[in-house]
Amino acid sequence: MKDIKDFEAVIFDMDGTILDSMGMWASLGSDFLKSYGVNPPSDIDDIIMPMGMYESAKYFVNNFDIDLTVEEIVKQVYASIENQYKHHLQLKPFVYDYFKSLHEKGIKMCVATATDKTLAEAVLKRVGALEFLEFVITCDEVGVGKEQPTIYLKSVEGLGSTVENTVIFEDAIHCINTAKKAGFTVVGVHDISSAKHMDMLKEKCDKYIMGYEELV
């Protein structure tokens, strides 16, 4: 692939790509159950990973001795997530330096994420990354998840670029597949949550990095 500095624009995923947050998501269910004195099965986080928040809450109510409603569980879990985004989660090493270098070269950037926009903008502002971005766009805003390329195409439009002149940074295999099918150049970013797919990611992506120190 051509050098990234030769592209007009860059679209970054957030969780697991620029934000070191996938560990939080990976143990969210088990951590919640333990906080209520439940000793969860070892595979509970794998079981609920594909579920939405409400579906996961229903699973907890139906399968564990927790004296809470589905709505109460969702509210508490969201509060825990909100606390992490607003106060604790950090950028991956060298992301800030890389953002700064792209900005100085005049390359336009945005974040395209499945995370709630309020939380995304809060964490990106706190860690100093928001100032380098043209905007943050979410799956909720475009009405569909990353199994469709809509969020990437809307990002290109907002950045005033083209598919050919835009590179996407992603860590998840299903997102990378979507981006590649839409014609984008894709840089895969290593994350512990997707490490088991590393060989496949390297094969699918135009470039694969273990960390941003490789780019600064």
C-alpha cells in the first residue's frame, strides 16, 4: 500500500483500535455478577459477548440469583461503562503522537464507532484526541452497524474525501471485512481481544501493526 501520509483522510475505529478499552468490555458481565456475590461460569463473558445490553441483562435475570429487574441491571451496567469512559480509559501508546503527526501533515481524521456518541466524545476529549478530529460518527447516527459500510461511506463524505483516498484503522475482523469489501485501504491494529484472529487479520489487511510506535 502507499504511504499513509499520501492519503487525504483517515477513519479510526475507537475501542480496541485507538482506545485501550476492550479489556473492560471483555470482563464486563463477570465483573457485574461478582459485584452481586455471584460466582459466574468461566465462559459467561463469551456467552454474552454477541448479546446487546438488554439481552445480556435478561440472561442474568433468568440464570442467576440476582434481585434486580432487567432495567435496573442495564442502568447499573451503563453507569459502570460511563464511569470508565469519563474517568479511566486511556489511548493506546503513541496514538496521541500519531494523531498529532497526521494533523500537522494536513490529513483529515475522524472516529467511526459503535459506542454511544456522548461517551465517545467525552473520553476522546479527556485524553486530548478530540481536537485533532473533524468529527465523531456513530453507528446509532447512521442507523446500522459495521456489518454494512454505511458509517465508513458517511465518514468519507464528511471528510470531503473519496474511498480511494481514505484509509481505515480497525481491530475487529468483521469490520475489516466490511471495509475491504467497500474498497477501502485498511490498516489492522493489534489488540488482545482479537489476537486469536491475527493471522486472518494480517491476510485481510493492507498493513498490520502491533502498535503505533511503528508509525511515529
